Amino acid sequence: MSGSTQIIATIGPASCREEILRAMIESGMDIARLNFAWHTREEGIAHIDLVRKIAGEQGRRIPIIVDMPGSRVELAEGHTYDVSAPVVLSERDRDTLRLCVEKGVEYVAVSFVGSAADIERYRAALSAYGGKQKLIAKIERAAAVDTLDGIIAAADALMVARGDLGNEVPIEKIPFIQKEIIARAKAAGKPVIVATQMLLSMTENSEPTRAEVTDVEEAVVEGSDAVMLSEETSAGAHPVEAVAMMRRIIVEAEKHRSDTVRLNPL
């Protein structure tokens, strides 16, 4: 199934008002993301309901991704993280999964994946709650890069989460790791998302930098099926403009490729 590279926009204080969210959808937002590491349960429910309401009014289908809170084990020395630890479902994670099932959320993004076993652990928990949500493996640990093929096989989609990944591998390697993840996910027929700081300067400015435009263009040309806005739409001063700019860049970049796999479930 082919189609335009999709725009995932993170919903937060800057974009949870009805008029802003409506304008973002009109400007090209395809998928809404809620990061439950920062949302309360009540806020999450309100945002899900608002996305459904506005999408329905516009005759659109806007799938929702819920980013799981996740768990990292902080070590005493140097305040770093135990990157060898498997993903553990906290009670908050389980409550969030139950909420996803209750509200019919389409996608669950699993944070800090280290192996295929982490994905299967989440899938088993979802099944126990009667859910069939598709699982997105966030690649943000060096361990995930090392076990990438198994994760690709276990997950329904991949996300190149460049923020935390950049804390674990040398930053100059990130572009090449991104390209490798995209290529291997595409070979396996799995959709892949590129995320983090894509148009970060637009949290304050109405236009991106030339380097940011090139970054988005590269992600699209390399084969990314979706590109994601985080702070730009959740907390930035120009959420609608960020979505519109992302769409402009995608339209130009897609003149050079035509192999996207849409995330919208059938």
C-alpha cells in the first residue's frame, strides 16, 4: 500500500485547544501522538476524545499513537541509565495499556526496547486486556540497534527515536544508523517513523533552519513512512505552521521517491 509520507504531531499544551488542533489537521497532520510520560490519565482521555471529535467533524480518520511511560533504571554513578535492563511494565504502563484498549487507540509505542522479548511482553499484556493494538518499537538504545532484526520481526512498526539514541551512541553515527534502520525495516515490509528535533527551531521561530529542512528531506528520501513533530507541536509557539512546513517539505521530497507504507490500519 503506497501513499504520502505521513505527519505525526504530538499533542500537548500548545496544541490541545480545539481551534489549534483543527487547524493542524487541516494543515496536513495525519496521526496524533500522546506521550503518556508527560500526560496524566485524565489529560490523555481528554486529548483522545478531542482528536476523535474534530476528526469526525472533518470526515477524517486520525489514528492515535500512545507513547508508553516506559521505565529506565537510573544508576547512582553519573546519573546514567542501565541500558542492559529489559523493559519492565510498571503499574502505570499497565494502566495506560488498559486505557488504550478502552479508548480504541490504534498504536502503542514501546519505549526503551532492547530486544524482541520486550515487544512480546507488551503484546502479551495487551492480549490479556483484550487489545489488538499495533506495536511500534522505539529504537533509542544501543541494545536495540544490536538486536534490530529480531525487533523488526516482532514489532508492527519502527520508530527511529534519535533523542535518547543520541545519548547512547556517538552522535556522528546517528544519520547512518537511521539510514540502516529505515532500509532494514523497509526490506521487512514494516513502516518506519523518524522522530526527534526535526523542526526544533520552530518551537520559537515561524520558519525552520535550512539544516532542518534538509534533515526532513533526507528522512523522506531514505524511505521513512512518517516523520514526527514533538516539541514543535506539543509545546512550541507555532504548532500549525510546523505541520504546514513539514507538509511542504514532504511534497517536495516525495518527487524523488514513491514507496511509502501508510500507518493507517485497514
